[in-house]
Amino acid sequence: MNETKLILLCGSRMALPVMRDLVFHRQLAAVVIPEHCSAFVQQVQLLLKESGIPVLIVTRKNFESTLQHAIKKYQVTIGIMLTFSFKLPAAVYGLPPGGFFNIHPGPLPGYRGPDPVFWQIKNREPYAGIAIHKVDDNFDTGSLVLSDKIRLSATYTHGTLTTKLGELATMLSGILIKMAGFGIAIPSRLQDNDKAVYYRRQGTGDISINWNTMDAETIIALINACNPWNKGAVTKLNEKIIRILLAEKVDSPDPIDSESKPGSILTIDAKGIDVALKNKGRLRITYVYVDEGFLHASKIAEFGVTASASFITI
Amino acid sequence: MTIGLLLPLSNTHLGMSRDFVDGFNSLLKLKEHTTTIIIKKESVGLGGIEKEVYDKAEKLLVSDDVDILIAYIDEKVTAMIYTLVQASGKLLIVVNPGANHPYNWIAQPSVIHLTLQHAFLCWLTGRLAGTNSADNKEAAYASSFYDCGYLHSADMVKNFTVSGGNVLYNYVNNQAYNENFEISQLNDFLTATPDCKNILAVYDEKPASLFYDRLNNYKSSFSSRLYVSPMMMTEKAFELMGAGYHFSIEGHLPWQPALDTTENKNFVNTCSRPASIFSLLGWESALIIDEIITNYSGDVQEGEAIVEHLKKSPMAGPRGQMKLDAETLYYTTGFGRFNMEAGTLYGAVERITDFEEDWKTFSSLDTEGAVTGWTNTYLCY
């Protein structure tokens, strides 16, 4: 069996379980992280402090030459990317003899794009997936090597799913690395481009609550998809931006006034803020983020908000 | 149609592959498919060398271009050939006794599983032990170094605990299965803890017979209630029984040769060799192939399309109705609840066919936390 020396290109904590596994198995030659991921860089440097494994910080300008140099210097046999934001040129991905692979945190070809974790939660998929594909000239388009899924609970936040998919990625990368160690040509199949869907980086409209169109389940999914990276889903109240971090659907015995417009606050009490939704639905907001901090929703009353106020769609 | 068979060897169950092939061929012969099917076989040895399993699977899927691959391999090794299966798009039928199961049950779209449901049955037995023992919720756990390296062991203990039970003592035996086999340490515990009347036991049939025999010699076991794994209720497991045991034995078992159904009699009487759990798996694998040949009209190399067909096609097998669970892509079938009172020579078996809710609960439990186990395979499980 050939000795595996792996270079890991990454930019978020999703890569940490894979990294730990590679360190444990003494297969990690170097880690490469974009400079703009500064908090993650610190985290990785701390993790690898005692290991002697180099952490290479790259920019868009120098990453190609840095990678070429590192692959040769550390005699890298296989490359893996996971949440790495720069597109690799063939002059880099063609270098490791065992190939270069991207671990994409979403099923392919159905969830191409930079943040499939967000979109899978927002779209209320029953399952979330990981796909490993060969790196080619474009993002997320290479031949598929391995894929697997986990159940996507309606309570999973972006953070929870990131952790779960990181664990799944570790399992799949373990299989991939074992196969690379066999010295074989790793089998793959082309993606069906007819089934490809590209999800762009989420914009303001994608992270904002639309009180007129969304039901409780859709809002909760959006809130979860925005937690913690955006400190919640965005809405407006009394000209103030509020991010909702946690909410639940309420089946209240109290009849909702048919005059209550979606977004109207029905009650504010120790349980939180109850809001009217379309079709006489009701949502209880329990935690929010405002400029003043992370607060229990009932604290919003201290800012002069009363039960007559309404959340506004941005 | 060309079928590839990946077959294992076993040091403990020497006839495993021969039995499997006998069951497989017997059903195909009965259904008059022998002239329409070409079978290509490869051995994977003990099944523990992943590279060997991969190479043999690759030979069958790529070089021999079989349409469907039936692989008698352990769950942990299965992942090593997913790349081949995903790349080829062909149907893979994973066969084993089911003592291991996935850590996360989400199915691969063209991979189906046919097992003896050992882990599920152990899980049910754990619950049986926990709920039966209303007056005494404490148990000792007994197994061998080898037998406890599978998830069925954890499943039994976990569900016992969930059902209110408490394991006070773990006894893991690492001896050879011969005249020197002894369980004195377990006896010491039982003697010192007379109120602990339940024993959860997980052994293969050979050590099971030795375990029962040795335990029966100790007064500490008198009036104990044993809750046991499936292989502890086979005929061989009771070969040293003599005049009966001082303890009762309960558990769940996938199949027994005497099962009084037309399909089982057909199976037992058609096989060339004495029917066994291995020929049963061979026969049931061939039933799946028969269903595909007879009622599926699509491309036989389109694994996902075949799976969709099989989801809607329950079959009558020796164990009862075989139904492909759409969520996990595991075949589920009926099983027996075994109960042998202390001092008796035969156990009563009640057939259970209403298990869907239990299966759903079991297969929705993801395995969390650190998991250890054997990396080689012991394919009687």
C-alpha cells in the first residue's frame, strides 16, 4: 500500500473533523487556508501547533504558486478541498499523482454553489448530503466519486448541519484515502448536467423573512439556515433591524383576529413574542439578536415595542 | 443476465459459501432460470482485506461486466465498493447476517441489503429483557471477545438500558471454544450478586453451547433468565443440553428449519444440502433475482430503477413476506420470539409479523459517539 501524503485546502470549521482524522492517521502533509479566513486560520494553527504540520496562508494572487511549491516540497500524493473558495487551475489539481478531490457539503449536481448547507436547510430538504468529486476547471462540476446523506432534522441550524456534515465528510474522505492508498484509478461518473442546480451566495432577499408569503415552517427553516453565521433571519421592527435566532410554531387556543395582518405582534410576554402569520398561523419568537446583544424575545418590550407593532418585510 | 457473486470463507462456519450457493442455485433451478443466468463467482477470503474485496468487486463489475452484484460482505467493508457501484450505476445486493449495520441508515440509491436482522433482533431482545423483568432490572452481560465486536451487542445492551434495565457486570470471554472454555469469573459475580437474575448473552452457536453447559453447572445460575442473541437458539447451540437447563432462555431468531409454511418447506426440501441460515440467504437472494427477471422490464444495469421496482414488489420467502423498506433499502421479514422455560428440552417459538413500527424506530437510531469493532469480518454475523 502506498504512503498517503495529503494536502488539505479548506476555509471553515467543517474541515476540522477531517483534519483531526488525517492528523491521527499521520496522513496530513500540509493545510492551506485563504488569508481572509483569519479566525479559522487561528483555530487551525492552534490545533496543529504540536504536530509540525505546516499551515500555509494564501491569497488569491499567490495561492497557485504556493500550492505548486507545497505539493512538490511535501511530496503530496493526494489533494482534498473542503470549503476552499479559490478555483484551482489544472496546473495545480493535476499535480498530485492520486488526484485532487473536492468534498462538497451538498448533493451533486442538485446543490452546486458556495453554501449548500444554507440552501438545503432553507429548502427544508428531508436529507442533507455530501458529495466527493474530482476537481476540474469549474466549481462543483467534476466527476462524482462518492456521495452519502444524513437526515436533516427540522431543528438543525446551519451550525448543527455543518458539524454533522463535517463528520460525514470524515467518513467519506476515509474511504477515499484508503482507495487512493490502493494505488488504483478511483472510479467516478460524470454529473448529469440536466439535473444541475446552482445556488448562488445568499443575498439580503434570501435571508429576510417575508411575512406575507411564509408560513411558520418556512420561517423556522430560514431562521435555522441563518443561525449562527448571520445571527438569525432578518426582519424589521420599528425601523430597527432584528435578527430572529429561535422561533417555534404555536397552535394557540386563542382565536387570531382575522384583522391581524401577517407580521403583527399578538402578544409579548415571558414566553416570547407571538406573531400572526398568513392563514391565521402563529409563530412564537423566543430569541433575537439586535445591536444591543443576544436577547430573549420578551426583552424587546424594553425597547418600547408593544403588541400593536408589526414586523415588516424588508 | 450475468450475476456476480462475492463469497466469503469462514473459519467457524466452513460450509458458509457452499450453503449460500446451494440455496441460490436451488431456487434458480426451481424457477427454471439456470439457462438464462450466467453466474460469475469470486472469493473474498475472510472478507477482511478491503483491497481484496475492492479488487474482486471491480473484476466482477468492470472486467466481467456483470449486471448485478451480490456481495456477501460485512457492512463496514461495503463502503469500500460504493465508488464502484456509484460509478457503474448497477445494483448491489449486500448480504450478511446483519450483526453490523450502518452508523447512519440513509440508503445508497442502488444498494439493497438482505440480512438475518441479527442486530434488530438483539435490540428487540434487549427491550424484552428490560420490560419482562419488572421486579428485577439488573443484568450481567456475557459475550466473547469476538462476538461482542459487532453492533448487535451494543444494540441489545442499549435497548435494555432504555427499557429501564441496568447492566451491573460485563463478562467478555477470550478463550478457545474447546474443553478448556470456562466462565468462573461470571460465576463469581453471580454468586456475589444473587439478586441479579438476568443475563444478556451474545455468542455464536459453538461458544453458546459451551456457555450454556458451563453456566448450568453453577448454582448461581439457577432460576436465572437468559436473554440471548439469535445464534444462541440454533440446534447446534443446544447440542450439549442433556436434560435441560436450570435457567430460562429467551430471544428472537430469524428462522428455524421447522417453520411450518409452504415457502419454508419448499426451501428446505428443494436445497441439495441441509438447509441453513446461509442457504436461506442464498435462496432469498435468488428470489430477488427471480423477481427482477420475471417482473422487471427495464435495463438490468440500472440499479436505481430496479430498486424502485423492488420497493413495490414484496415477495413470499421462507421467513414470510420479504419487503424492501423504502427508507433504508433493507429487506425486512418476519421472525420468531423464542422462549424456553428452565428444565424443559424445547423452546416455543411465536412468529412475529407485526414489526414495522419497531423496525422504523430501530432504523431511525443513528449510531453516535465513538464506535469500535472488528475491522475484519466474521460473516456468520
